[in-house]
Amino acid sequence: MAGVIRRLDETVVNRIAAGEVIQRPANAIKEMLENCLDAKSTNIQVTVKEGGLKLIQIQDNGTGIRKEDMEIVCERFTTSKLQTFEDLTAISTYGFRGEALASISHVAHVTITTKTADAKCAYRANYSDGKLKGPPKPCAGNQGTQILVEDLFYNVSTRRKALKSPGEEYSRIVEVVSRYAIHNSGKSLSVKKQGETVADVRSLPNASIVDNIRGVFGNAVSRELIEVGCEDLKLAYKLKGYISNANYSVKKCILILFINHRLVESSALKKAIETVYAAYLPKNTHPFLYLSLEIAPHNIDVNVHPTKHEVHFLHEDCIIESVQKHIESKLLGSNSSRTYFTQTLLPGLSVSAGSEVKPSSSSTAESSERVYAHQMVRTDCRAQKLDAFLQPREKPAPAPEPAGPSSEEAVTDPRPAAPSDADEMEDTEMLEALVEQEEGVPKDCDETSAGTPDLPRKRPRTGQEEAEGQEDLTAAATPRRRVIKLNSVKELRAEITENTHKGLQDMLQNHSFVGCVSPQWSLIQHHTKLYLLNTTKLSQELFYQILIYDFGNFGVLRLSTPAPLYDLAMLALDSEESGWTEEDGPKEGLAQYIVDFLKKKAEMLEDYFSTEIDQEGNLLGLPLLLDNYSPVMEGLPMFILRLATEVNWDNEKECFRDFGKECSHFYSIRKQYILEAEPGEEQKDGELNSWRWKVEHVIFKAFRSLFSPPKNFSEDGSVLQIANLPDLYKVFERC
């Protein structure tokens, strides 16, 4: 028997239609968001409860709804954006069918509160199944519209049961709002759970697109973005947006695509773009893209899907190919360099208590445990260092140069200088010389001025240092003259000991020096890891610790010509670094004040820090902190200025700490005071290269025995792990 065809009840028809348009809470919010944007809103706030199933509230500051229109606002096919079918060919608004509010009202309880600019008050009305429940009631309210949707799908139990958990639905809502927030820069959009004070997504009205991307996806994406933009008059389209470069990748492709300001999806465009990125990104990783396509309205059909998340447009293949080529050209231009962001070293067990790795050179069979190739430590005293790959192999004969820095005030070491050709020695010869020195057999070197052989010394970090009559050497290998019993100095030493990072200390004591990248950065190897060290910060801390531990026992670096403090102060005040302004008074008066002030402190400075100043206001000597090391004299003027202005001379402990900080800053390896050769330029004398020798053979040698690295160095980027042999093996296995 044939079935009887009947006309469906209007309520059934409306609910079926509503189920097509409103598939989940996120669809309802998308439709209402678009209505808010069509109403020229600049501030849209979304509040959600239980993933949108219990409550959705969306409030804007747009044009509002007239009281006369409130009766039909929730009926199907009622709209202010369309009159004839031909208007679809030039539609520039989000909505056009008039189905959004109608569909929502058929599956939820809807309350609308609205006020137009010329209305004296706001009006509130309740809706059910597209019909007004009662006449609109006047109430207080701001300009714009507030829509309250309660108990979504209360009358469609199967749909409600089929939805995911409230948390899953809320994440979809956040995704929709965040995408519209990114696209609509200059407008404020926010979304939060009911009862929460902080929004999960919030865009500011003055934020740019990049700012909004940073707010939603984080700094990792925003700092790797490339701006794209092109226009094709023949195909009648315009593209703008931001794409991630080859330094950034994620496990799942993120494509935020707007066509004529409508959030849509395009699998064909997504596939074409991923094909381009496949040549740049590691396998199974994907890019981030935000693209906004503007296509001539008469070339696009927006009425192809109930939720409008798909559109069709003319010349689709040609436009996709054009976009693909443009993105490829942008990526090709950005591939000239790669940036690698590394995690700051957190040694802990990995460098202190971790499993010991046996060197590959070990031939003993004491342990039957097998050491695999990717676990072997590859170090050899005959191996070339980084310098061998950066400098010419043929080195010219060294010109005779006086010992000391290249400045007006030459410095004379009270001890005999190192051989003049030491800077030009090959690495192997230098290593042999160092080995002989450490074994107590000096090579081409006289005894020190005190008649003490240059023996290696490791400072014991214990309280025994202060013992009476202790025979010990300072960091500069000179005998200690006296034992310091000042409580302030003991407390400063205790602070250094308590703040020591044992893992970093072990690493520096047992490292292999690789080379200097620049005056600020150096490379070392420890076990199977390669580390990048901030030489400036580490050397500054080293000299500070030497100043505290060798307090009152320094040798003297005498200036060959006394340096007038007045001239040094004037040089410092003339530099921008001093921060001098006319409000501070005349420079001459300040310089004279500095001279008079330091002359008063001359006796203490000489006794405790071997800084010699005569009664005429001349600087005669500086402390000798490390053997074969003198500071760069270009930093001396600022050192003198800061001694008078930045040191707390009223408190003993603070005075010693501040002097140590300022003096260690002056003695440290600083990039701005070191002259580097241009790339490819041969270095014709040893002066340019002397800082490299000092870093490797003086500074890093001191790190092995004299340095207690503080804990904050493992977190502030001073020590970075940039390579790990086992991880490199994994990379090569994939190739």
C-alpha cells in the first residue's frame, strides 16, 4: 500500500530547519556574532554556561533593533539585508536569509533586550518557536542588543545527547570567537564562562591582527609570522594575511580562512598550501595561516550551505594556484636564515648526578656494559677548535707589540709577561705548554715577582679559608698577605657558596672548550652535549667572586702613566652612557666632586682593593685579579664615574658588594670594547686576537677552579644547551 503524503506541521518544519542551521552551541554563537558585526558593533561580549547548553548571552553596542521590528525579528526569512534575489550577487553582509534568530528560538528560550540611538529607553521581549510571547516591555539598557539563549535543544533530546561534553563545546565556542577576534582587529571581542572574572579570549579595540594572534595563540607563533598580500585584477581577488615561516610548525594545520570577511573552510586551498610547506617543514608537521580573501561579490555564491561555512566562487582553481605561488615565493624569500629558540639549561641530574658517559677513547674492559655510538663522548686534545674554521691557516709573523690593552694608559704587569708570540701559537703547542704548566714545569717563563712557581690552585669553598696562618694563593697566583675576618666579607662569601649551582659547577670544571663565537658568546662541550655560554655574564660573576674571596690580598696593575681622575670623569660625563643632563649641573663641577670624593676614599681603596690614587688625584694602579689578564682600558672612565655615584659608601657590606659589582663589570669581557675583524679579513697582528686567547686560556681556565656559578644562570639564558648527540642521531636516522 502506497504511503500517504501529508503536509508537515509548521512546528516540525521549523525544528528540522533549525537543526540544519544550529547544529551545536558554537553555530548559534557564530550566527549571532555575525549579526552583531552587521549592526556595526565595536564591543561584543559573550558569556556561556555549561558549554552553551544552559545559557548563552551575547551583548553588543551596535545600532540595536527598532521596537516596531521586535514582533517579527524571530520569524523565518525576516531580514534587513536583502529584498530581491538579485541582491545576493552583491551581498556584503554576513547574514541575508533571516534564519538565525528564528532557528535559535525554535530550539531554545530567547530573550532580546535592545535599544536604538534615538529611543528613550530599551525594550525587552521573550520568544518561543519564532513567536513573540508578549508585547515588548520598556526597561533600562545601553545602546545595542543583548540576546539571551537558555536551554538550547531542550525540545530536541536526541541532538542534546549527541553533543560532546560541556568542556568540548566551550572549546569550540572559544575557537569561533577567537577567529573572529583575529579577523576583526580594531574591535573588542571577548568570551568567558558565567561567573568567571577573566575572559578566556579578549581582543582590545586598538590591537592589530598580529597582536590578536599573539593573544590567542601565543608568542611562539606571532614572532615567526610573514605578512602576505597580493592582488589580481584579472581574477578579481585580493589576498592579505599572515603565515608562519619555516622556523615554526605544529602537529595540526591551523588555517583561519575568511572569504569576504566570512569564516569558511576550503579543503582544496588547505591542501594546496600544505603541499608548499612540505618542502620546508619536518615530516608530519604543519603551518599556521591566517588568510583573508576578498573576491568580487558577483563571482561568489554564499548560499550553498545551511551554516554558510562553505562557499563557491568562480575561477576557484586559478585563484588557489595564484595564492599557492604567492605563498611559495614568500617562503622562499624567508628561507635564507633559520632561527632556533633553545630552552635555557636546567641541569639538575643531567649534569650533576646523571649517569656518567664513558669516553670513546677508553680501552679498558672493566665494565661489560656496552656504550653505543650515540652515547660516546668525542673529545681529543689534538682536535681543531672553532677558530681553525674561521681564520686563515697561514698566519703572518707577529709584530712586536707592548704588553697590555690598546689604550692611552698602558698597563704594566708586576709579574713577567707571557711570551710575545703566545697569541700566535698553534692550538697543539698551546695545549702542550698548558699541560707542562699544570705539571709544575714552566716553559719559557720565569718565576713570579714573589718567587712563587705558577702552580694550579683550586679554591676550597669552605670556612677553612679564614683559618689563622693559612698558606694559600690568590686567583692571580700571589701569596696571601693576611686573613680577612670582617663579618661583612664572610657574609658575602657565604652568599656565593649558598647560591652555587652544583650541576653547572661540575660542567664548568670538566668542560672541553670549543671556541669563541663572539666576545659575548662561547661554545663548550660537556659529555655528549654542546652548550652556548654568555662569556660576558659569566666573566663578570667570576671577577666579582675573585674580588670577594681574595679581598685585601690583590697584586697591583700599575699604569705606565698616571691617569688623572678629572680627565677620566670628564670623558665619562661626555659619553651618552653616563646619562648626564644640564639639570645635573656643569660637568666640570661634577668631575671635580668625583676627584675629591675618591681622594677621601683612597686609603681604603688601596688597602682593600689595591686601587691606588695619589694626593694629586691621579689613578696609579688597579687590582690584579687574574694572572695574564688586564681589563680593557676603554671602560675605565665609566668605572671611575660609577665608583663615585653607584656605590653605597655608608654601609660596609653594601659598599663591598657594590664595589665588587662595578669592578667586575669593568674587568669582564664586553663586546662594545672589543674590536673584531670583518668577515674574511685577515688579522695581521695579535692584538685583535688577544681577547680570544684570554677567553680560552685565562677566563675559562679560571672557570675550572675558581668559579661557583649561581643558580639563576640555569634559568636566565646565560647557559644554553644547543645540541645533544643522542638527539642528533635521531635526526640523522630520519634523513
